[in-house]
Amino acid sequence: MSGAIPESLLEQLGHQLSQVVGFIYPNEVETQWAILIVVYPYLTGIVAGAFILASLVKVFNVVEVQPIYRLALLTALAFMLVAGMPLQLHLGHPERAYEIFFTPQPTSAMAMFGFVYLWYLLGILLIEIWFEYRQQLVLMAQKSRGLMKGIYGALSLFSKDLSPEALAFDHRASKLITIIGIPSAFLLHGYVGFIFGSVKANPWWGSVLMPIVFLMSAIVSGIAMVMFLYILLSLVRNEKLDMRCLDKIGLFLLVAIIVDFALEALDYIHRLYQSEESIGILSELVSSRLFTSLVVVQLLLGMLLPLLILVLVRSVRFNEELRKLLYFTSSLLILLGIFSMRWNVVIGGQLYSKSFRGLMAYKMEITGIESLMTALALLALPFLILTVLFLLLPPRWMERNAPTAAH
Amino acid sequence: MNKREFLQQVVAFLPAAGLLRMLPGTAEAKELVGAPANDYDPTRHWYGMGVDVDRCIGCNRCVEACKAENGVPDEPFYFRTWIERYSVRADGETTVECISTRPAQPEQAPPEDPAVVRTYFVPKLCNQCAHPPCVQVCPVGATFQTVDGVVLVDEKRCIGCRYCIQACPYGARYLNPITRTADKCTFCYHRITKGLLPACVEVCPTQARIFGDMKGRADRLVRFQRVNMISVLKPDLNTEPKVLYAHLDGEVR
């Protein structure tokens, strides 16, 4: 491959160079992992979190959450299908991505991600959804005509058996897969944390807590996303919400936020107290370049405010409408806060020099591959996929068409 | 093994080796930089570089030679080697500048500042770590360490994920905007395997850079190690750099 350096890249780098404070290594002007790598752990986290919420129903028999079981599963699938895309688009040579599968380097934390991703998608999520929906798919194939009959037939893998034994097997299988799925979901996102946490060259990333912090924030974002969608869908469909379910999700969300907050606070306290070589530049980073995104958006708006709201909802007897509004608001705030957290980790880790003597800047492109537009498209795509999934596999179809089929 | 047995085995081995070569294997240094001299045996070398900080005058000729020799983009965002200037003030405060970002213009001396008590230049380049974190993280094995101890990138295999750039503690790597693959100092591997010096060493007017072979007994680098107090950059990260500095201030990271 030959050619000139793209003008837009030089313009971006020139601008970023002009914003440098102090001394940086000259190769550090370029932000190597930009907005798409912020989007990637955000999407993966929602997958893991939504799945873990779903598993509460299957494995831990939290009956209150039953109404959102299928919603949570489909949410996980919709986000999972998009989760790999930002990585693919980010590569300098996307056409060589297959090498990760064919010639992986065993010592690389990144090399195994492809396998973990595929395992989770094909080994867990799709199989679990198939067993969950098999009965419905068979019935829908029987009821529909023409093309749709073919589609549902194919989706049910042309199975026809609706005997009680077969249904019982579906149930057992889906429970077993969920049990395997929980550690897999932990692996999926803990792994993403490890990709960052194992970089010893970068003290902002290199922390043993990173996989756990990523995992907890994933659970928070997944629960918040399902809660947001549940309230949104009830508004769109003009249906009554199951408040018992919503309150229960709210409780889980509250607990998850508290754990997440404790872990992140521990990380910061530990860094401050150990006060290693990097502490000076990291403090400068937090108080200048990351102040808005970390202190204001991630901590105050995205964590403490929703925490306060959720505590209030539990301690004061608000009426249903107000509770719904408060849950809706806090889920949105949390989703914003977790996005901000991904930004602060990924971009934040590249805003200070490894010489610990200066700060860099990141100017996001509006258009192009690594740009705001692509990021927004990738963030919107799961909702589009979810809409299609809902049309194809209505979560409430069984309740309306075959009331006897409830678990 | 006598001569006859040896020759028999060679005859049996050659066709087999030919077959093996047809399989896509991991990249070999040979493929990347052209064939070395015929009698070159990588197992007999372990390359490193000595940098005498006291000798560097900050002329930037090494940077220009490197860019010209290796096709490194001229733009001030891409360097396989660069020079840093440290100015130490009486109160201990140190300011650092990279003086290689505009190689076309001769570097002007900074304005006289009576508070500055000492200045020095530090040439930087890939440390060719014996324990390289960049090689560890590459998901496809595109970056690797040669038998003679040089870390290279196979630009035909690199997928451009930039993980190695993140993993390098020294800022020695960049993404080449033309090839869209990771790029870094190779110690001029195409030259050293033919018995030549790396371009930066060749042009240095003060011999601040000493290229050598740690396996060579009478090598200049071995002598450099013997007569100087040696330090390496960021030793706490356990990367075991093979770029060895003499007269390096503890301030330098």
C-alpha cells in the first residue's frame, strides 16, 4: 500500500499537538485508541450486564424479574451483535482481522478476545435464546403462512416437538446454559478489563482492580439499559408496567451501583495513598483534562445523583408515576455515567505522557471511520436490531396466544 | 556424526525443508528486510546499543538519517529515534523538550537563562527490550523478537490494532500512516545483518551512539559496558532494555 498521509489526519494531529501541555514523547501526539474503542467496552458491558440480570430469573429464581427475562436476553443479543464492529472498524487492516482466529498469539490478552466473544455469542446467547423461544417459534411457524412460515420454521431449526417432555427439556437446557452463561458473561467483560488492566506501561490502566471495576460497571449499565428499555416499551405500547418487577430491578441497580462505587473509590484511594511516580501527572489529568467527564459526568451525574435517587425511591413512598419517572431518569443518568467511565478509561489513559511530564489532547473527528458519526451509528444500531428482534420474536406472544405455556 | 552421515541427513532434509517453507509460518526476519550476507548466523549475535549522554550535542543528524534510511514520514508525529533536551535549574526543576520535531530547521539554542545550571541531550529510540511488552501483547504475532535480539514488525501480518503502541512504555512505536501498520526502530536490521552500522550510529559526529553485539568478546559495546556506569530507562518495568545509557541523569524517563 502506498500513498500520502490523509490531510484530515494531519490536521487532527496538528491540532492535538497545539494542545499539548508540558513534555510528551513525540509519537504520543496521536490518540491510538479513539472513540470507537470507547464504544466497544460500553456495548460489551451492556451485554454482560443484561445477561446477568436475565440469569437472576433462571438461576436464582427471582420471580419478580420474570417479566423482563426475554427483554434482557434480546437486549444482550442486540448489543452483542454490534459489540465487535467498533473493533473491526478501528483496525488499520480490517481485512486481516481473521488472523486473530487463525494465528492467534497465546501471550496476547487481545488474541483470546475473539474466542471469548464467539463462545459467548454462539455457545451461550444464541443457544439460550433458541431454547427459550423454541416452543413459541414452533407455534408461530404453525400459525403463519408463506415466507414467515419458512422464516419461523428455519429459526426453530424445523423442530416440531411440543410434547411436555420436550418442553421440560427446553427448560432444563436453558437453565443449564444460564449457569454456564454467568461465568461466561463475567469472563466476557472481565476480559475486556484485563486488556486494559494488564498494560504495565500505562499506570492509569494497569490496575489489578480493572477487570472487576469493568465487570461491576458492566452489570450496572446492563441493568440500567434493561430498565430504560422496559419503561420505554411500556410507554410506546401503552402497557401497564409491573411495578413489582421495576422495584426489584431498581433494588439490584442500587446494590450494583454501591458495589461499583466502592470499587472505584478503592481504586482512587489506593492510588492516592500509594502515591507512586505517576500520581502527580494523574492528579493533573483528573483535575484538568478529565474534570468534566470524570468528576462532573461520571461521578456526580452518573453515579452519586442516581444513587441518591434510588435510595430516595426506596425510603420515601412515592406514587407509581413518580417512581417510574425517577427510575427512568436514573437509568438514563447511569447509562451516561458509564459511557463517561469508558471514555475516562480509554481516552483518559492516552491524555498523559508515559514520560509523566505532560498532557495530550484528543480532538474527535465528526465524520470518517473513527468519528462521532460512526460512534453514534454503532450506538443506535443495537436499538434497530432490537426492534427487528421484537417484531420477529415478540416477548409477550406466548402470554397472548398460549396462556398455558407459562413456566 | 561423520561427514558422510551429515551429508546424508542434509540431502534428506533439504526437500523436506522445501515443503515446510510452503506452509505459512511465522514471519522470519529474512523475509522482512531482504537476505542478509550469506554467512550470517543470527544465533551468534545479540545486538544492543550504547548511548553516551555526555557526548550527544543534539545535532539531530541521527533523526534525519533514520527518517531517510527507513522511510519514516517527515511529519513531526512519527519517529523511530528522537532527541530530548533537559534543562536543569538551580532549584532542581527540570524542563524537557523534544528537539527533533522540526528536523528541517537547525535547532536554535534556547535563550540564555541564568537559572539553568545544566543541560544535556538524551537520544531516544526503541530499547529493543529483551523482555518486550509489545511482543507479548500482539494478538497475531506480527511483532516478534529475532534470534539476534531485535524486535521487528511484519507489516504484511500486522492488523493495525495498536495494542503494541499502548504497551510500549517508551513511546517508541507509532502507526505508520501510509502502511497503516505499527512501526518502530529496527536497529536498521537490513544493514546490521550485512555487517553495516545502523544509520543513526553511522552519522553521529560525536560517537554518542555505540552499536554492538553483546555476544562479541572484543566488541565496542562490551567495552562500553565495562568502562561506564550503565543505566537503562524505566528498569522497574522489567523490560530489560538493550539500549544502555552512560552518564544518564535519574531524571530521565
